[in-house]
Amino acid sequence: MFSFKLLSAVLIILLCLMISLPSGVVAQAKVGGSSANFLHLSNSARAVGMGGCAVLLVDEQAPLFNPGSLGLFYLDKKYGVSFPNSTNLKADFLQDARLKSFSTGIRLTSSKINSSVRLCFAASYSQQIYRGYIIRVDYTNPVGIDSGDVEYLAFQDEVRMITASFGLEASFFRLGIGLTGKYIEEELENEPADGTAFDIGCNLEVSVPQFMDMVSGRRTGDFYRNNFILSLTAVRSHMGASMEFINEKFPLPTTTILGSSLYYTYSRGGKTVFSARSSGELMRYSSEWSHRAGVEAGVLDVAFLRLGKAEGVDDMSWGFGVSLVESLRRLNVLKCPNNSKSDFWSELAENLDINFDYANSDDNGWYDTKYWQIRLSL
């Protein structure tokens, strides 16, 4: 039997430790193509559509942003993949810059302790590549007089990640805690640098109606027509990062991200009719704090509309998502026959998800980037 007070104390201590760990020092020399700024680029269309709120998302791309969210995702899924995509970043100082990402994971073990407590352990492999040309201008001469005034420096930054995470589901809450190991490679004009780092993260989801029932001692059943889920998350990333560049080592800045969200669903007959999510994040990077926020509205778990704003970006980002398989279920096109004897086809019809996400981010004309993503899970 879990003690709520003991669990609360453990979570508070864990969050305090993650926040209080010493931050890295920003390297004085420019290592690689972007001084580790590429480590904060998000290639998630869902996150970009919500202003960049990525660490709270529980989906196939979770290990790219929060290893703790991976454990939550595989409480319900056995396998997931975020298909490789390529996003063309249009910033004023970059030329032909592209961001590519890929992630796949699997649930390794799952056990049910009793009627209300479940545990799972999952692992994933992820990869993100950032390549293009940095435009360097010689301001000693008027721009445009000589072709030598503008120089294009080729760069490539690549991060490979292995994530291990476990998820716990109890009567009124779900908790995911995970660890990600990273191998980082950077190259600027054939001058390589490499290093390792790791992330630690946790994500806690609390069902407010179930929590209130536990406090009051009432039981209203397992089904809640109006359900509110409060999420709290903390991520400490790029810890221990030390890039070796020309026989010298340069530390990379460690990042702390704190986030919270409130997710509301209205259901009828056990199926979601309408959902709404509001999310906010605080990020501490290189001794400075920044914030971002976003909202999402969904209908029938099929169509989603997103809107968000990040600090330092002039315009709001927006996006949408479509669950292709859920739309077939709602139309009764995809369903398992009652007399089906195949467990595989039954599970496929009930649990398969294929989602398409799109987002647009426009920063006052200097930055106009379109994101897309296809995700599959079972």
C-alpha cells in the first residue's frame, strides 16, 4: 500500500535535487556550428505548434525532450516510432539549414502489482541531425562590393540518444522517470568536436477527480465524464557535457526545464468528445530564464488545433494534428470482427495510432519555418 505523504516527499526531494545540481559553464570558444544551441532546437510539430512546449508531451517523440515522459507513454503502448523528417530552418544567418530527427522505442517489461498499480520499463533510440551553412559577413567593406564579403561555413551537429525509463500507474496518478545518454558530434569546416552528456527527467500526471475522491473517501466509479489531469515535469539536460575540440575540452551549459499543464476531457459513452490542454514551461539556459506557453483543443480525439508563444519570438506559432486511424474508428471503418480469433488483429484494431502533425513558426519575417511529423504507435 503506497503512502501518499511518503510519495510526495520523495517527489519533492527529487525535483529539488534536479534543480539544485550545478550548471555547466558556457564555453568561451565557439565549439562546432552553434555553440550547443542546436541542443535546444525542437523538431516536434506538436511542440512547435504550442510555442515549443515539448517536455510535457507524452508521445513517440518523448525521449527527444523528456526521458520521464517515455515511461508514461509505454504504460499504454508497446511500440512507437517517430518517422524521420526534414525541416528547413529559414533564419537570417543560415543557408540551407536542415533539422532531421528520428526516434523509436519499445516497452520491454510490464507488470500488474494489483488491481490499481502497474509498472513498465521501456527503452528507445533517438537521433537528431542539424546541418547547413553559417553565413559570415566581413563588415570591414561595404556588403556586396566584393563576393569575398560573404563566406559560407559548412557545419553539422549530430546527437545520438539512448533512453531508459520506467512508468508507474496507481489509483490517481501516473509517474515516469527516465535517463538519457547522449553522444554529441559537431563539425565546422572539417574541424570536429565530440563529447557525451546525459539527461534526467520526470513527469507526474494526477487525475484531479480521482484525487478528490481519494481525499473525500467517496467512490464515483472508474469513468469520469469530465476529467482534469494536472501534469508537473522537470528535466535536467546536457549534464556532464564536455566537448573535445582541437585537444581541448569545453563544457557545455546544462539546462533546467520546469513545466506544468492542465488537460481537460469531456467524454460520453467512454469516448472523448472534446479535449483542451494548456501548457507552460520555464527554461534556465546559460544562467538565464525564458518561458513559453501553448494551448491545444481537440475534437473526438481525431482533429487538434494548437497555438503558442515563446519568449523572444515576435509572432505566435500555430499548428494542427490529425489522428488518421482514430478517424477510421469513429467512422466504424476500422473495427475488429466480434468472431475474430486473432489476438494480433484485435490489438491492431484497438491500439494502432497513426498521427500527422503540422506547425508553422514565423518570427517577424526573419524566421518562417514549417514543421511536419508522422508518428506511429501500437
